[in-house]
Amino acid sequence: MKAVLCKEYGLPDTLVVEDVPSPVPVPGQVVVSMRAAGVNFPDALIIQGKYQVKPPLPFSPGTELAGVVKAVGAGVNNFKAGDSVIAYAGSGGFAEEVAVDARACIPLPAGVDFKVGASFMMTYGTSYHALKDRAQLKAGETLLVLGAAGGVGSAAVELGKLMGARVIAAASTDDKLDACRQLGADATINYASGDLREAVKRITEGKGVDVVCDPVGDKFAEPAMRDMAWGGRYLVIGFAGGEIPRIPLNLALLKGFSIVGVSSGNFTRKEPQKNEANVRELLGWIAGGKLKPLVSAAYPLAQVARALKDVMERKVKGKVVLVAG
């Protein structure tokens, strides 16, 4: 089988695609024939050695995938060969066949495309955990989403609307903001060409926002915090903008808001039952047409560098996936 391999830390062009032996499931594992694998910003960090998790070299990146069970290991009774599943691999997903802990697999509902199944756990799963569990977003509250056209951001826009919030989407181009409006955003801000603070003040009539969803960090974090409403919740999800911001903590004191960390990976590992309940709820909404994850492009494994570059350069709307074959 073919797999994307990281043999040395570096940028996407250092990755190679090679033939490697097919995996054999150990007890508790299933081997999944990958049909699609989601491409995420942490994948771009892990191949550079910049992520908190550093698999031993060589390794195959790729955290989430969807496909068909090829084989099951001893002790696995809830899946059989031929079952369609979504799997959280942690790493190794950019390969034609992937060995995964059976506990990290969930049945893919009939009618849900493999590309959609492979592209929502890291985005919708993260955003739903952030909004539901960490922020406890309520209907009628105002939600500001930074990086609103990216994977986590676009999911937060769509979920925020479904949960009854007034959603303000902030992104770097008018084209991206058009995509946000199609997802249901009530108002939009181009923070590359305009002043984020002034725009938020105008849209909220000076009241500020109740919840900020921030997968970007960098120079936009502090301005967004300065427009928080009393009792607000600022969700720290990631730093796709490049820099981890240094925040004056007196802002939280004076404005009475909470800075809330969101670690989807640790949530998945430490609270697997709650995570599975969230994922099943999301799958129900997807199957019922209430959520429509945007997959803007699908690349073969051989074009993994291009897919990762698009993510790193923030060219992606929604998600991109790799496909086998």
C-alpha cells in the first residue's frame, strides 16, 4: 500500500509517498481502507516538529479519516469487515490503509459521503466542544468567530446559528466572507482591510460580544478581547495566525470575561464518552441536512504537499481532503 511519509522534519515538500507494508491489527484495533482523510493545520505543524505531539521518524501524518473496515483484531466485536466508519487516528491517516483503535471509530451513517465523514471531527468536533461544553453558548447570545472561513471557523459559524446565536464572522478577504454569509453569518468583518474593534462596536451597538471563537490568535486576539461583553467567554482554540499572543490580563479583570482553553485532542482522550455523544449528535444533524460541511477540494495522496500548503497559507474554504487511489 502507499503512504505519505515524513522522514525528516520540514515543510510539505519534504514529504514522500512510498510503498509500505499493509498494517495488521493487534487486539483492540481495526484496519481501515482509507477513502478520504481530512487535512488540518496541526498536520502542517507536526511534520515541522512544531506540534506538542512528536511521533518518532519516519511517520505518516493525518489525524482523521473515513473508510471501510478491512480487518479487525482480537476482542473487537462492534465492527466487522465491510463496515463504513469514521476514525480518529491521531497520526497515520495519510495512507491507503490505517490501523486504528476500535474505540476511536464511529459508524458512518448511510448517505454521508466519505469526504464529509473524514473532514468534520477536527473541525465540527472542536467547534461543538468549544461552543457547547466550554462556552455553554446560549440562544440569543452574540458570537464572534475569527478565521471564520477556515475549517474550525466555518464550523463555528454554522453551529452558532444552529444553536440560536447571533453570529459575526471575521475573515481576511471578501470572498471568504461571502462563504460565511452562505453558512448563515448575520454580520461580517474584513479584518485585513478594516478595524476589527470599531466594526464589532458598530455591529453590537457598543454592547460587545458574549463569546469569541479564536482559532487564529496572533494580532487579532487582543482587539477582540477589548470588545467582550461582561461575563463573556473567550475560546482559545489555536494559533493559525502564527504568533501566540501576549495578553494584558487586566482586560479579563476589568471586563469580567473568562479566557477558556479548548483542547479537542485531550477532550477526545480524557472524556471519550462525552466526545462520542457530541460526534453522534453532529452526525445526526449532518444526516438530517441541518449541517452541511464544506469540502472545497480533494487531492490524491501524491498531492499532499499542495493540500498542506493551501492550509498553511489559509487559502482553504472549509476543509480539503486527501483521497486514496
